[in-house]
Amino acid sequence: MKVGVLASGTGSLFEAICEGQDETYEVVVLVTDRPHIRALEVAEARGIPAVVVPFKDFDSRDAFSEAVAKALIEYEVDLAANAGFMRILTAPYLDLMAPRVLLNSHPSLLPKYPGMHGVRDALAAEETVTGTTIHRVTLDLDGGPIVAQEEVAIIPGEGEETLHERIKIVERRLYPEVVRSFCVGRPDDG
Ligand code: GRF
């Protein structure tokens, strides 16, 4: 299956999904909303095409979402994996991308702590355990059906950055496994 990854930052999850490639899936494109991010360097180093869709070039979230979907469809992706993509995608994205598999990884045990600050919010609530969730993308932000979840114990006194980095270690293992699980047994049309 052909996989497209959406990322807005360092792209360590994107990199992990690339490293997880095997006979079940191939990463065919990176789509990002930001022009100067490390994820683009990762794509270049691996020879993976990258498409930059700057949010400010569009006059609505719907128009942006449509452009993101069109970029992925042009590369014939079967599965789109949001991996640190920091923009909300609206109905045109879901409409155009159907019936493809749309996934997102979020650094909390959803339904707890959706939104931008999943790690910070778990710390503020004095949780002892948080984790990561991989779920289907729907119009409900961080609210789509859960596909996989893994716990990470919070070390007393640790800060947001350290905790997030420990969660990302788990995400970098789990996300390629989940992507693979959707691709196993699917016919290869390439
Ligand atoms: C991950 O924690 C992911 O769950 C969240 O953004 C982070 C992306 O990390 N949505 P990176 O940019 O791939 O390092």
C-alpha cells in the first residue's frame, strides 16, 4: 500500500514510519504546511517527494484541507498518517480522501487530553500514567475511533519535554506497527 505522511515539525514520527517500510507499505509522499521544517530534510535525504501546502495561501480551512487531500491523492496514497501535523483538517479532506485509511497519533490516552497540549494537560491533572493513542481521523478533533493505545508511566517531577520525548519513543515503535497492520494482506496494485 502507498502511504502518505502529514507532518509539521521535526518529523521523527515520519522518519520512524519510513524506517518501518517493508513489503507491506511504501511511503510515497510527505505533505506539510510549513516550508522550513526538519521533516523536509528527512524526506529529501530519503528521496521521498514532499509537497508544501502553506496554510496562509488559502482563504479558508476548507480550501486548505482540499489542497492537502489533492496532494495525497496525486500520489495515489491508500493510507494517510498524520504524524505531528498541526493543522485541523475539515470536511473536504474527509470527503475527498474517502475511503482511504486516515490515521493520527496523539500523545495522550484519548479520550483524555485531546488538543494541542496533551502532554502538558496530563501533567497538570497530576496523572501518574499517560501514553499515546493512534486513532482514525474524523471531524471530531482527536476524537475518532481508537486503533491502538499504549501507556507511559509519568516519572514524578518530570517536565513536559522529557515526558513527551519518552512518549514519542513509544509512538515511533507503535505507529509503523499500526500502519503495517492496515497494509498486511492488501493487494499490491503497484
Ligand atoms: C507526536 O508526539 C505526535 O503524537 C504529536 O506530535 C508529535 C510529533 O513528533 N501529534 P515529531 O514532530 O514527529 O517528532
